Amino acid sequence: MHRGFSRVLGELGTAFLGGGASWWRVFHFGALALVMALSPATYDRENRAVTANQIYFTAWQVLPWFTLLAALLSLVLIRIVVETTMSYGLSQYALEMVVRVLVLELIPLFAALFVALRSGAAINTEVALMHIRGDFDALRRAGVDPLRRELVPRVIGSAVSVVALAAVSGVIALALAYIGVYGFSPWGFAGYTRMVGHVFDLQVTLGLALKTLLFGLAVAVIPITASLETPREVRLAPVAVLRGMVRLFLVLVLLEGASLAVKYI
Amino acid sequence: MLPEPQPAPVIPHAEFKAALLLALTLALISGFLAYVMYARGVFASTQRLVLVADDSEGAKVGMDLTFSGFPIGRVQRIELAADGKARILIDVPREEARWLRTSTVFTMERGLVGDTRIRAYTGVLDDPPLPEGAMRPVLRGDASAEIPRLIATMRALLENLEHMSGAESSLSASITNVQTVTERMKGRYGALAGVLGSGDNARKVITALDRTNALLASVGEVSAKLDRMIVKADERVFGAAGVMDETQKTIVQLNAVLRDARESLKKADAVLAEAQAVGANTRAATTDLAALRAEVEASLRKVAHLVDEINRKWPFARDTQLKLP
């Protein structure tokens, strides 16, 4: 009994320490990737090509489809909000509510989830397989830094992707909100500008930028870390993907929750 | 066995496309930032306005100052002054500041739904413009604070109304009376019957009026006679041989009599003066008489004394007989 209890306690402690160490590796790798992405030395000829490829795959390819999807979603939400506020006689708040809900919250989260689903899962699997196959060791033996050649371009690609998707869809949602409330009349522009100035104060704008950037980093950094810490056995590859995606989802939700809490509590 | 990694597919113009995407994203973001800065009035030159309120509840940084429903300024800061009042610092763009004049009134009101609003009312747009950094009081109105008071007043009002409209209320009784009166008014004698209460009374009044008319006619005749009488009396009194004329003559004669009387009185006066002199002499004589009288009295006393002496020495009439019991 006593022995069993202490064993459970020991396992819990190990798990906690393991979890802590794992989160530490996430932060460490994230910081490293950010620094490398910002230093010009990273972008030699080879790396530029790899990064361009990553941006092409994660952002360029999905941009039209994602934009279309986000525009449809925005249109539906704008109609719902405008109709509802009108029926309650509160239509003067429709625009502000649409902008706050869509541009500040839903579209960045939607972009991050979309990139995570499409590229995050792919990166997770790919990196896990490369790790298990020993490709990174081979690269190291060939005198190439795998971090710089393979991993950082993926982080840059997903970050650019999230930011680009959120920016394009956000601007389109702003335009759709104008049309949804004022129609095609140009005379609502002054009031619209006023409202935008009212909503996007310094804290909100900085918070939106920071949140979107963190979303973009998390989408690549967390799956890569989860892949790298998996033991090098092929049967554990699905576990790596599973752990990476769950952790990524958790982080996205936590980031969104924290941003909401800071803004509204 | 793991599949061997395939060589990456060659993407045409990958770098150009990546650069294009980055450029598009950066352009969107910087354009949006510029738009937000424009919307927040970063590029507009502003002037400062300070509103002083007792209570800043509901006021928020970033809220609008409206004029005729148009936002013309934005709250920049809210602070508590040393005197315990709230100071609301508002930036008004210079081009909108022309709506604010020295006579502008500022209100802060709170609706049932939605934000507090700060409004400006300018009655006279020809007044001098509001100076930079002007400090103005703000009037507060709170709709939700007014409601309980309003409801209490309404309830009192409704109770009064109910009281007034009840079956036994004085208003209802008054209306019933008015109805009775108007019904009487509809009768033969009209409003007179309404005022007097019944047709009989009204008839009496009408008869009385007829008689009064007749009376007034005879009074008219009497006064005509009286007029004639007065004319005659006038002739008798003030005419050529009237009473007044005779009286005047009598007064002239009376004057002559009075003059005679005045002469007689003067004579009497002289007689009285003489009488006064006689009186003075008499008084002197009276003084001498007193001395004479004293002397006579002294002589008499001496004679009485002498008689007493004689009586003592010569007992003529005295009863000296001794009688034995």
C-alpha cells in the first residue's frame, strides 16, 4: 500500500518534471527560432530557397481558399449580428460588435487553426519521420545545421502564413462589415472611421499583433518540439503527432483565452 | 521500412511568390495601421478642452464628445483634481472646434441602454470661439437615477386622479350639480331658472323686474316735479325781493346796533375804572378801621375788667345767703 502510493507519487513527480522540461524545450526552441528568423545571417541562398518553398506551401497555396472561406463566414456572421441588433433596436452597436468579434478574435484564431490543421500536422509528421530516420544526424555529418536548414524555415513559413491569412481576411472582413452595415453608400465612411479609431486603440492593436504572431510561432514550434522529443522508433511516430497537435490546440486556446481576459476583465 | 525522402518538387518562382506574399501582407498591415492612426486623429491638430464634473461615473477614455449627433472630440484622459472634482480632458480637432463657443453648454447623460454620452450645445454660433485649454463645467443627467423619482411622482399623481374620479369624490358631486343646473337651464326661463333653482322663483324675479320698471317710471315723474320745485325755491330765496335781499338789509341795521353797543361798552369801561379806584380807597380805609377796632376792643376789655373789680368789691346782686339743710 505504502509502496504503491510512493510509486504513484514518484511517477507523478517524474511526469510533472518531464512535462515541465518539455514545455521548457518548447520555449527554448521558440526563442531560438525567433532569433534565427530575425538574424539576416540565416538567409543564405539555400535557406532562402527553403523558406520560400515553405511560405509557398503553407501560405500561398491556401490563401485564395482560406480567404474565400473566411469571407463567407464573415458575411454570415455580419448578417446575423446586424439583423439581431436591428431587431433589438441596437443597430448603432452592430458595427463595433462585428469588428471586435470578427477581426480581433475569430479571424486570427480561425487562421491559426486552419494552418495548424493543414501545415502543423504535416510538419509534425514530417519532422517526426526525419528525426526517426536520422536525417538530422546525416545533415549534421554533412556540415549543415538542421535547425537552420530544416526547422527554422518551417517556423517562418507557418508564422508568415498565419499573419498573412489573418491580415488578408481581416481587411476583407472590415470591408464586408462596412458593406453589411452601410451598403455601398460612401457616406458612412466618417462614422466607420470613427468606430475603427474607437476600437483599435494602442493596446488592442498591439495585442492583436502579438497574439497573431504567437499563434504563428506556436503552429510550427509546438509540433516540431513534440516530434524531436519522441524516442526514435517508428511505432511512436503517431504518438508524436498526437501529442504535438493536442498541445498545440491547448496553447492556441490558452493564448486566445489570455488575450480575451486581458482585454475584457 | 520508411520511404526514402523524395527530392522536393521544383516550384516555379517560389522566391518571387514568397516575396510577393510578404509584400502584400506588409502593405496590408502598414496600410491598416496608417488608417487606424488617421482614425484616431494622430495626424489632426487638436485643441484641449477640460470638462469638470462632480462625478465621472460612466465616462471612459476614448468616448466621443458629440455636437448635434456628430462626434467632434474624444476623451483623452480622466483625472481626479485636487478639489475632488473629476476632470475630463478632451481633444477636439481644430477644424471641429468652430462648433464650440464660449456660451456652449456641456452635458453628460446616461441612457437606459448604452454608454454615457457627452454632448455640447451651442445656442449662439456667433459668440467668440472657445479658447485652447478652456475649462467648463459639465451638467449631469442620469435617466436611470430619474426613474424612481418619476415613478413615485406618477404614483402620487395616479392616486390623486383616482381620488378625484371616484363616485363619492367632490369632482363627481360637482359634475352632478352642474348637470342639474344645466338641465334647469334647458327649461322655459333658461339660465335664470338654473341660477335661482326653480321656475317659480324665476317668475317672481321677472314680476319684480316689471314692478321695478313701473316704479322707476313714477320716480322719474317725481324727480321732474322736484326739479320744478327747486327752481321756484331758488327764485324765492335768491330773487330780487327774496329772502336773501331782506336778510342783507337786516345785517346792515344790525351793524349799526353793534356800533352803538360798542360805544356803550366803552362808557361802561370808564365807569369800571373809576369803580376800581373807589375800591382801592376803600381798602385803605379798611386798614385804619382794623386799628380802631383793636383800640375799642382794648377799651372794652378794660371796662369789663373794671366792672368785674367793682362786682368783687361790691357784691350787689350776688346771693350770699347761707341755707341750712
